Amino acid sequence: MLLGFAKVRGLKRYIYTVPVMTPKLSSYWLYFVTSTSYKLAFSLVSSMKIEVVCQNNDINKLLNIDPIDYDTALRKTLYRIEENHILSSWKDSWVSGQID
């Protein structure tokens, strides 16, 4: 997905494998280089341990959904962001999601 995003945006990006990266270190890295919380970064990194592939797509027929590929979805999203058609972002929920 990272390389697909870079391709659509016309960016040159490389992925390097680092043999000493643990889930905890990966979570810290994600926290420092993005605008996410550490708790969310840790959850995202931890979820990558489990690969899920859907075999049964009957739900698409039931809900009348025609799935699109990643590149198409990304291009539509970037277009809507450029046109200011996005009403909110996942970052908007950060404040409301905090528990005191």
C-alpha cells in the first residue's frame, strides 16, 4: 500500500527491511513519523501479525456493492481531498476519543 500510494502520487519511495525491528520499535517509529497516537500505532502494528483474506464475497451482492481496486479508491480519495469534499478526518476523532 505504501508503494502504491507513492506511485499514484508520483513519489519515489523505497522499503528497507530492518532485522532488528520489533513490534514495539515499529510502533514508536510509526508514532514519531505520523500524526497518530502511540496506542493506535501499537494496535496497527500488532494487527499486521494476522493475515486475513476473504473468500466469501456474498455480502457484496446482498448490499449491492461493487468493490474497486486500491489505486482507484486512492485516486478518488485524493481528488476529493483536493476539491475540499472531505467533511472530517480520522484525526478529528482523536480529541473526542480521549478518555479522562
